[in-house]
Amino acid sequence: RWVISPFLWHKGITKIDAVVLTHPHADHVGGLATVVNNFKLKYAFDNGQSLDSWAYKNYILALRNKSISRQILTSGKEIVGYPEVKIFIFNPPTDFFKNTAADENNNSIVVKIIFKQVSFLLCADLEEEGARGVLGSGQDLNSTFIKVPHHGSEVKEVEKIFLEKINPRVA
């Protein structure tokens, strides 16, 4: 409300092709309803996981009010329709992680975006179980840039292996 919308307006942006809600925690969905309400939006992607919170309910209500359908992303899917850009989904699995220490985080959308010779791996709040799942997927994880899982906090052994496998130039 106070940062993203004013910044985009200042840049002359009134339309957004797509938003991706990685998971329904407040620090990821908090301002998304405002963005949905303030801009013409074509697509809304998320992992299909809901949460009984004000921020998440506000986001869903904004989508309904503007008749924007949610499209659910799971591992193995690809977002198409953007020339010269490849977008692959590496997480969550079709059957969500259950009974982990942090199910919503482990079910975060992990997306790899490739444009020409540059790639970005965006890992949301992925934790140990989710990282193990992505590592075992057989996908090409090597990326130029990585958004480090869970804001870079508590890097455990599996996450160190995860970062070594990705081999980013910038984290």
C-alpha cells in the first residue's frame, strides 16, 4: 500500500501480467491484495495452500472481486506465454509436505526463470524438507542468481548442499 503501488505508479505501470504468491504467510501475502486492487492484473499464481489469516482472506477476496482466477502451481509445471523467457516450477510437490516443522514454508513455490543466458532461482521460504525434495527432483538447479531460502536464516547442512548444487554467482 505504501511502497509497491506508489513505486509502480511512479514508473507509469498500471498493468501487471502476473503475480506469484509463493505461500500464504503474512510476510508474503500481506500487501498483495492492495496490488490486485490497484492494478489491472492478468494472472494470479499460487500453490493452492490456504491459511486462516486476514491477509490471505483479503487477497482471495480481491481476486474474486476483480474476477481473476487463481492458477495453482506445483512441481513440474511451466508457465508459458512470455517470449524469450522460460519459467519452471520446482516446488511444491503435488502432494504437499505434511507434518514437517514448517509445512507452509516447505510447500512454498520455487520457481526458476531463464532469460537468455541469465537465470534466477527464487526459493521463497523453503526449509530442509522442501530443499531435499527439490534436490531430488533431477531438475537443473544451476542458476546465475538465487533468492536464498527463508531469507538466508539458519543455513543447515542440506541447504549448504542445495547452494553448492545451484552454484549461483549472486545470492
